[in-house]
Amino acid sequence: MDGIQARRVEAGDAALGDVLALIRSEFAYMDGVIDPPSSMHRLTLDNLASGGEVWVTGVPVVACVVLTVKGDVLYVGKLAVAAGSRGKGHARALVDVAETRARTLGLGSLELQVRVELEGNQRAFVAMGFTETGRTAHPGYDRPTSVTMQRSASGKK
């Protein structure tokens, strides 16, 4: 998209450290906003490398996403874009990579979860073709804490 090139980061790639730092930096604003706290606090280089396909844009890394097969969908997780690179198409480019990967893997949909409190993030995903399909509660909570969203991987938005 618009000349933005994405590349897959494999285990052992030094860029994984940059990915972890980017996620921690760009998810930090959620502290005190979302309840329960973000799972990014439990993220390590080891579980990042083994948690799915890690894709990035930029050199140095300015955006990342972790793609994981979950049943018949490709889960889009830990999508982060550095503050200075927002609005330039990096998130959309990584979602397009996810769509291509889903089709390659024979999966019909992309799925993600966004916290209920993060309405701006929800709007951004709607703008990228996602629609709400449900709400779930983290263990121990009696109210929805996450919004589940899906998008077709057919290339039609």
C-alpha cells in the first residue's frame, strides 16, 4: 500500500526487540484506561517469537502486528504504530498483509479484539472494514471488556 513494504520477522531476528519495545511504548497509554491491564505486560521476546507470525513495516520498525491462526480465522493481535508514523498507512498495510496471509492459509476472515474503553481504536478498525461481531468479558469480570471484530479476507472491504 502506497509503497509501504512489510516484512516478516522470524525468531532470532534483532528486530524482535524493536517490536517488543514498540508494543510496550505504544500500548503504555492504556495503563489506567483499560481494566484489566493489557496483556502486553506479560509479553517477552520468547513468547512474541513463538506467538504467531510477526510482521513489521519500516527500518527502523515503525509498525507491527502479530498474526495467529485461531480455528477458521486469522487473529490480528498487537497491532501498533509509532506515534510519529500514524496516519501514513502503516496499520492499513499490515491489515492488508493479514488479509493476504489469511487467504494463503485458506481462512475466510480476520478477527481481532479491542478493549471496550478504546473507542478511537474501534473507529479505526471500522474504517479498515471490520465490524463488531460480539463482546466478551475477561475472567473474573461481569461486564464486557473486549469488542470482537471481524473482516472478510476475500479482498472485498
